[in-house]
Amino acid sequence: MSVSVDFTDVTRSYGAVNALDGFTLHIEPGELVALLGPSGCGKTTALRILAGLDDATSGTVAVDGRDIGNVPANKRDMGMVFQAYSLFPHLTVLDNVAFGLKMRGKSKNRRLSRAAEMLDMVGLAQHRDKFTSELSGGQQQRVALARALAIAPRVLLLDEPLSALDAKVRAALRDEIRRVQLEVGTTTLFVTHDQEEALAIADRVGVMSHGRLEQLAPPADVYAHPSTPFVAEFVGLTNKVPARVSGGRAHLLGASVPTLPGSVPSGAGLAMVRPESVTITADPAGPATITSVAFLGAISRVHLTLPDGAVISAQMASSAARAFTPGDAATVGLEPGLETGGVLVVAA
């Protein structure tokens, strides 16, 4: 049965430094929440406190409504997967997965049966009798995931589990982790500094800065409706476009767009606009100038300079970007979708 997790006003101080500063988070039973942020923002500290590997200076942590502050780590029933695989080289893949069950006193038949079941779930049944040194990095991390799930933990904790892998393996294993988590239904806390991972895998993303949650929302909302300038800049690429605000609307690039909560109330500001929300039209009399075109495969980014000297980027299909060449003049506008979505405008 899935459980809830609650951090309530948790702080963790190291001398004068607060790694967590009034951190509050509720995770629904069966939910996968990703904590996203730069190094030193407190996301791993939060995970370690939940695991029992570190102690909160103040505040409470509860699982299924029960305060676990005094429960030792080995009694918390947590499954953990780290960046380092932490597998036993002298044991077979099957015995690695079964290890946690052995420590819990399960019978040999029970633990080997459960380990085989987990290996099948992560697609490694055919490798059960190999040693971990015979596996690739991605396969070893699948073994680590299977081992964490074998004990049927109440909460699954994933601490940067994919950062040591190459890009293609990372993307594949990311999708695999999400598939398995949905299948098992385990409440999960996933810590990462990779925004693509967080947006792709989570039910909700918590963006952290200086020990606090800046925003907690579904991935699409975090991306489209950032609640603070930090979130707007940290998640995705963002243009800072000069704008004027009046009457709850931002006027920029010839358009009038609603402002999001947290925007400057009036006067001059900088609108945080995603590159895919910028439109470009080839126009010999246009006021903007194309400075470069970056080919990124299926998409390209076109960089241009506005009359006031501001440099912005537009993102589009590469087939469309072929129409633009550095030095061309162009007219710049905004996608109609911003009329309903709005923009965050910060102080200039």
C-alpha cells in the first residue's frame, strides 16, 4: 500500500549555513516528486533526512502520518538508488538483488523468487547469473533499482541515479524508472539537477533554491507558468525581452500579453519568454537582425538582435529555420498561445 510523505518546516544547519531553510513538502501516496535545483540547493539533504542518513535541525518528517524523526535508518523501510551503483562485485546479479531480503531474514526460496521477479521487471532476467562487472553502466543501475524495489519499500529514494550514464542510456533508463514506478506504485522522491529528467519523469516537480521550494507543480505548469524569476531562468531556456506593464498586461514585441502572478505591477520590466514562443518572419524592412542559426537536429534555434540591442532566441523546426541566414532582417512576434498563458515580468 502506498504511503504519503510530509516534510514540515524542516531546517538543516551546518554552522551558519542552512542547507534546508523551512522546507515543507507533501508527497501523495504513489506519487513521484522530483526535486530539481543546482548543486548546494538542499535537494540531497532533504532526501538524506527522509532516509535517516542525516538529522533535521528542526521541523518534522512523517511517513503515512507518523513522525519518523526517531526511527533509525534501517527501520524506515526505504529503498535507495544512488549515482554510484554500490553493487557487490563478488555476488551474482540475482544475489545482489536478493541481498536486502537476506538481511531481513527471508527464506532462500522467497528471496530468490522475489529477486528473479524484480530482474524480469527491469528487463535483466537473462543476466541473473552474471557478475556485475560483466554488465554495462546502465544495466548495473537497473540492478540497483531492482534491488531497491525487491524489499517492497514504503518509499523509493533516487539520488541522481542517472548522472553517471551517457545521454542515450540516461534517457532510456529514465523512461524505464518511470514505467517501473508506475507499475509498482511506490511513493518516490527523485533528486536531480537535470531539468529534462525532472520534467520527463515526475508527477510534480519541486524547484529548489537555497534550501527552500521556489515552486511545486506539475512539469507543464513549472515550465509554462514559472512562479519566480529563479524558476523561469533555471527551467528551460528563457529570453529576457524588454516590456512595459500596465493594467495587468505586458506590452512587448508588438503584442499585449497577460502578466503572471509575481510580475512587476507596472512600468518597465523584462518579460521571461521561452524561445518556442518567439515567432520570426523574414522581412527586408524588419527591425531585427539574424545573428546566427544553431542546428540541433529536429529543432534549431535562431538568434537575433532587436533594435534596442537586446539579443533573443527563437526555437523552431529545423526545416523552418533553413529560411534564415545570419545578416537577414526579420520581424519578431509572439505565439498566440501566450495570450492565454501569460508571461512573468521581472524588474529591468
